[in-house]
Amino acid sequence: MPGIVVIGAQWGDEGKGKATDQLGDRVDYTVRYSGGNNAGHTLVVNGEKYALHLLPSGILNDSVPVIANGVVIDLEVLFEEIDGLNARGVDTSKLIISANAHIIAPYHKVIDKVTERFLGNRRIGTTGRGIGPAYSDKINRLGIRVQDLFDEKILRQKVEASLEQKNHLLVKVYNRRAIDATQVADELLGHAERLRPMVADVTRVLNTALDADKVVLFEGAQAHHLDVDHGTYPYVTSSNPIAGGACTGSGVGPTRINRVIGIAKAYTTRVGEGPFPTELLDADGDKLRTDGAEFGTTTGRNRRCGWFDALVVEASATANACTDIFLTKLDILTGWEKIPVCVAYDVNGVRTDTLPLTQTEFHHAVPVYEYLDGWTEDISGCRSFEELPANTQAYVRRLEELVGCRISGIGVGPSREQVVMLHDLL
């Protein structure tokens, strides 16, 4: 009954779909358990590029794709993504959606955007897609769930209750026009009949599958250091993308999880605001961004780029009890004579070998680098560890030592077959 969780071990955009691809047709269910369409997976299958924002990457193989209760869903985006895949010949008919998943209403997106503008220099750097406000309503017990779309009376009551306070905020604080509750409810109800056949008791479905020895892959959005509890707060997402979030976000107990695979780039990137000790604001950073095509799948924003930070990944591997690390985009480092790796921080003159306790200390952390020998050979065609150049092998082994978890797979190119596997992920 393998329950496998794939999580980002940095700040997102690590290429989590790469690990999912390696499990291929051995996975029976692929489950998104957190986040919304603020996430993005870019996958290259048979030479074709697919950008997924809300659907699990398993939609591109034979597994049953599942959107679980921990996800917040923008129905317009959902159906646009489904229609786009259908037009390209991808079968989306097996998609299952939890009745308990919350809906991103149009007013959530309005609140998200005006709040960010209002914050000015204190902005979080959200995608403006309504994710945070939708989760806020969920916690405040003002949320709208998928199942509410099938009871018109309940839906209209909930929309009115949610907008009663928000309209005062929009008009009196943000100087914006009030939002019409009837119009919002009508828009949401327009999706109900198309949505109905997809909706199921996801908790029951997944536990039954695990009882039948099916392989269930839980696919986290974002990453550990964007987790609302464990990340670089307040510059985080509004959910729990950590491995533990797979349990609360799907209704599967922790004893069902057999493996946790942390995904880390061979360097580091981040989108949005927040601390980033190894960030490069020079030509090296520009080169990493250009060579690695570091532009957000969802937003198109330039990703901030820097050298590999072993402390960031080690903290993720520890907190998530990672059994494996999958290293992506190693090919992007080809050509550097020396490759810096952050092995510690200097915080106000004191060396620390783990993440600082406080956010203030993290903001002031200066990376302490170890310089490893680079390589010039093209590694994109390598398919075994032994084929990699000696310096590349040494780089991988040193990262493995620093993060305290075995590296089981390495991405050496954008296509799903451009992978070096050291250990099976199943």
C-alpha cells in the first residue's frame, strides 16, 4: 500500500513533476492536497510541453487524478485547464474532486489584489489569484465548498454572508465598488452541473485504494519553506505543502505514508518577497535564470536565483522525514569552473550550521560557501551515475552529505527521460 508524498524542499518551482514522471504507470492515484492555481508544474512529454496550474501532473499518465479537500479551486481556471488538455488529446475523464474542497470566488481575487496594493512595501508577493483570501474564509468558517454548489439556497446564503463584511472593507477602506452577491452566486452555479460528475468522497476513495494495495502519490504544491507554519513567514503560502499536509489535505492517516521524496534544484530559486541568503544579484544570477528558464509557470515572473543552500534543504529533509531527495536541473550548472555551495551562515559574526531560530536572524544571514570543482562536459545524455563526469559525481555526493538524505534521482534535462536514477522511488 505505498503512500508516497512528493514535496518541494526549497521555495517551490523545483520540478516536482520530474519525480512523478519516474513513477510513471506504477502510480494508481495522483493527489493534489494543498494550494490552488498559484502553483505550476511544467512537464515535457514526448517533446510536448504542458503547463499545469491546478490539475495534478498524473493527469498526463494513466493514474486517477485527484483534487483533494486541502486544495482551493478556481472553477473557471479548472475548466479552462481541462478544456486545454482535452483539445490536445489528453483524457481528463477520470478526474475526481473532493466535495469538501473550497472554492475561490471572484471576490477572493479582488480582495487579494487590492490588499497587496494597499500593503505597498510590506506586500507578500502573492500571485493575486485569491488563494490567501479563500483560505482565510475557510478558517473563518465563511468558505464555500464544492458541495455547496449543489444546494442553491445554501450557496446564496453563504455568498451573502461572506460579502456582508467584505463589501464594507472594499467600499470604506479600499474605495472600491461593492460586489453583487447575486451575480457571484449565479456565476458559481453556472459551473455546478459540469462539476457534479467529478465530485466524490475523496477520503473514502483513497483509503479504499490503499487497502487494495494501490499506489497513491500525494503531490504537494509550492514547498516546505513556503509552508504557512514552517516556512519563511509571512512570505509564505496560505496552506501546508509539507508532507504532513498530505494527511490533513486528503483525509489519509500518517501511517499510510511510506515514502517522502523531497525535490531540490541543484541551485536555488524563489519567486516573490522574503529572505534568500544565497541570492545572486549579478551576472551569475542572470546566467542561472536564462540557462534554467527561470520564469514562473503560473505568473511569468522572473525567479530570483542563487547557489544551492544546503541548510534550506537539510531543514526540509528533517522536518518532512524525507526518505529520498530528487535533484533537478543539474545540467544547468555545466560550464562553471567553481560552484559555490552554502554550508553555513554567518549571523552577526556567529557561524550557524542550521537555519537560524528567528526570522530576523535569517534576514541577516550571510552565506558561508564551500567551492566545489565544476565541469564542462554535456551531461544531458547521461542515464547512469557512472556516466556523469567525476566532478559532477563529487558535487552530488557532497550535497548528499550536507542535506543528510540520500539522493535517489537526478534531472539532467527538461524531458521526462533525461534522468539519472540511483535508487527506485517506489
